[in-house]
Amino acid sequence: MEDRISPYHINIWYVVLAVVAALLLHDGWLARRDVRTVPYSEFETLLEHGSLSEVDLQGDTTIRARLKKPAQGARYIETVKMDPTFAAKLQKAGVRYQAEPENTFFRNILLWTLPVLIMIGVWLFIAKRFSARLQGGVMAIGKSKAKIYVESDTKVKFSDVAGIDEAKAELQEIVDFLKNPNKFHRLGGRMPKGVLLVGPPGTGKTLIAKAVAGEAEVPFFSSNGAEFVEMFVGVGAARVRDLFEQAKRRAPCIIFIDELDALGRARLVAVGPGVNDEKEQTLNQLLAELDGFDSASGIILLAATNRPEIIDPALLRSGRFDRQVVIDRPDKAGRLAILELHSKKIKMAPHLDLSHVAALTPGLTGADLANIVNEAALIAVRRESDSVNEGDFTEAVERLTAGLEKKGRLISPFEKKIVAYHEIGHVIAAIATGNIEQIHKVSIIPRGVGAIGYTMQRPSEERFLMTDDELKKKMIVLLGGRAAEQLEFGHFSTGAADDIDKATDIAWNAVTKYGMSASVGNIVYDTRRPTFLGYEQTPFQTRTYSDETANKIDAAVADMVATAMQRASEILTKNKSTLEEAAKLLLKRETLTETDLKPFVAKIL
């Protein structure tokens, strides 16, 4: 027989209050039964006749007296004292007189119950604060903490996302399925259960997931992978179950799990009892939920990560996360679209060409570009301008890439001269080699933590491949500053440390990864896999080649760097007069733009 659950629920506090009230009423009734309230005139008469055995003054007004012989079922009488002179006048006139006793019933109840209520309130307050510290309370510790956005709360559409048109086109199919599932079922097709958004941080993975929900006009369950994992074993699995149960009740809907790598990291062989039990149980529950629901039910699982290489292969197989959508850093056209989208919120100067700004920002993400637009607006406000111009955007790019200007940092005249020659050395080397990155600005104003000068370059076009000749030219430009120092002062300084590091890295990759050394050959020796966060890091880097090959690699790298340095020195020697003229101008102005450098371009050999 099926158990029936009563719809009526008894609150324990109602029972406690009822018992307290009953006890108070019972005590009051017993007390009132033995006491009879009489007029003051009757009290005076009983006193004169000697009918009272003892009198008790209660406060300033109330008199309680014990009768020698109980009368009318009462052993006590109670009255309210009156002014003796006034009472004597009334007694003489033969008038029956009395004073109304003060009603202390509610006061007595408060005296009994108020302390109890205060204690209960304090206890409830402490219990609530304590339970809030336990991640939403002990009883709710297994509940999902996903934020639920209804259709009208998402407020993000595809029109709010720019620079990732391919990803939008891929996810438009998800929107069509949630709006019109019969269109796909007609030919027997089914939508993928899960879509994994992969890309570097700041490229808009979370934003486009919200846009999918906004376009489809369905509920959006947003959670983070770290919210499922707790110190208590079994809590994460319970939260996964609760999340999918809520989603099933509100289907069609979208479940979005950000930072999936925190939840779905690849399982390792345990080295002891109980190792990683909680994480593995949580992951196993997610795998079970993905197998347990049909995409036809209207539930779509979206997830985002910037570390796909560490996710468990069981999550990525077909039937779970069927589709991976790469959301990479935008190209120049994408950056321009993102800048135009965010610039709608600010007042820009007429004829401002955002394509110049887009050309200055290769490799930056959508979040970086949004920050640049905001910084440009703040810079314009600081100089009390009515609009944002291209100079404000350039300054914002410099602040993001090089750091804040340190005009107050004191540099000796000799050091300032070294920096000026160093930066002009980069400029002359870049122009002489015909480098693909044009010089946009050169400055000797310190920026950031350690930069005391910088040269800002702008790519002439979007490039995805580089030849060995272009890499060598890039090394020459990097070492041009060091060559200028040696030519002018006859010694080196520590200011070229970063340039040498970058030049060495280019030479190392050219030899070990790109096969650009004739002495080493077309063989890859650097087996590290690139990721969105750099290179894959392993606890132990193993070498797969012999000592003889290692010597060849070292010699090839050193030869490549030495050749670039020699070429940079030759260029600076030929253009020594131009070097000195441009360095003096830079020392005078501290900053030279592309326009300021144009007179020197024709002089460079």
C-alpha cells in the first residue's frame, strides 16, 4: 500500500509556545482562585472588625491581606490603597469607595516569555550564521549551487558577442534545436548532448554560452566546476544529481559548467587508500548523468575550459561531449568588431579609425579589448576631453601591454642616454631589415615594473606563418639595441636581458621545433605540447636525444644568435650618424611617434 504524506506539517515552536502559554494561564488561574478583590471600604471594615490575620503591601498601591476565616472560597483579599485623608472623608460620608487595581496580566506574561523569546532568537541567529558558513547549511550541503537565470534574466544575445563569428554559427544550431526540435527529429537526427567550449582565458566562452540561452529563451543553469568538489566525500556527486534533477524539471534548458577542468580532470592511479575519492565520485556521477538523459528531452550541456589537455578522455568521447568549439584569440577583423561593439558605450572623436587600434593589439583577447576601451575613456576623462581620440586608445594599449608610466622615477642622465641609443638601435635595425612589424612609437619614459624604455611595433598584416628569414630578421631587431650600446659606448648593459631572452627563444625553437638548422636537420627535439596557457608542464623533462645531438643543438642556437648579433652590428655601424641624430632627438622629446621617425627612414642604409 502506498504511503500517504499528510499535507499538514507541525512546527515544533508552535507546540513550545502553546505549552508555555498553558502553564502561565494555569498558574494565573490557581493564584486568582485564592484571592478575592474587594473595595477599599470593605478592607477598612474588615480591618476594624479584626477579620484579618496579616497584611502584605505589594508595591506602593496594592494591599493583600489574609483572612482569619476563608470567605466565599477565598483565603486572601486584595485591594488598592487610597489616600488616607481622602478615604476618611468618604467613610464619614457613608460612601462605598474603591480604587481599580492595575492590570498586570500582560506584564506578567512578558516577564515570563520575553527572556525565553530573546534566548530563542539569539540561538536561531547563531545557528543561521553557523550554517551559512557550512556552504548553505548542513541540510542543503548536497544541493546544487548553480545560479538559475530565467528567460528574461539572461539579457545576452548573439548581437552582444563579436569577433567569434565561426563559433556563433556553430552554436546557432543549438538555438535552432531548442526552439524547433521537430525540425531535427524529422530525419532521425539528434542534437549533441554536450558542447565543450575551448579557448584561452578572456575570449568570451562564458559570454557566448549566455548568448545561446538568451537567443533560445530558455532557463540557464550556470555553475563552476570548483563548486561541486568539497572535502566531504559524496557531496559533489549529490550536487551533480541535484543539478540535473532541477534541469529535467525545467526542460528545455541549458546547463553551463565553467572551468570544467576543475571537475573533469583526468583520473590518476591512486597512491593510497581514499586518494581522490571525492573528485572521482563527482566525475563518475557526471558521466552517469550524461549517459542517463536523452538530448531529445531538451537539455543541452555546455561547458568551458582553457585546459582541454587535462580533461578525462571519458568525458570527451562521443555521446557525452560530442562537439568541441574552439574560441581562439580574434584576428584583426575580429578585434575591430569587438572594439566597435564596446565603443558604442563611449563618445568617440569624429574620424577616429578603430582599425589602427586593432592593428596595435595582435594576440589580445576580447576581455583585453574591452579593458582597453574602458581605459581609453578614463584617460579622456582625466584630461577633461569631450571625446575619446586615437591617442587615448594608444595610451590605453601601452598601459595594458607595457604598464603605467613612471614619470617620477629618477634616472641618471647617463642611463637615460644608454636607453635612448638602445631603443633607436631597435628602430634602425627594424627599418634596415624591412621587418614586417612597423615602428609605431618609441619612448624612454619608464613603464611598469622594470621597463625603462620601449619600442612599440605594429604588424603591417595579420600573419599566421613565419619563414626562417623573417625569424632571423626578428632576432636582428631584438639585438639591435645591444649592438647600438656596444657601438656608442663600447660596452654592454643589463638593459638588453629581455631582448637576449627572446632572441634565444626564437633560435631554440627554430632549431628544435621548426627544423631550420642545416647542421641539426629537419627533426623535432622539443616534444612539449603547446596549450592555451603556454606549454604543457610535466614534473620531469626527459631528453630523447644523445649528448652529441645536444652539443649540435647548442652550437646551432649559439651560431644563429651570433649571426644575428653580427648583422645588427653591421647595420648600426653603417647608420651611426643617423643613430646619433635620432638618439639626441629622443633624449630631447622622450617620445617619438611614427610621424617623427619618418625623416630618418630615407637616411637608413
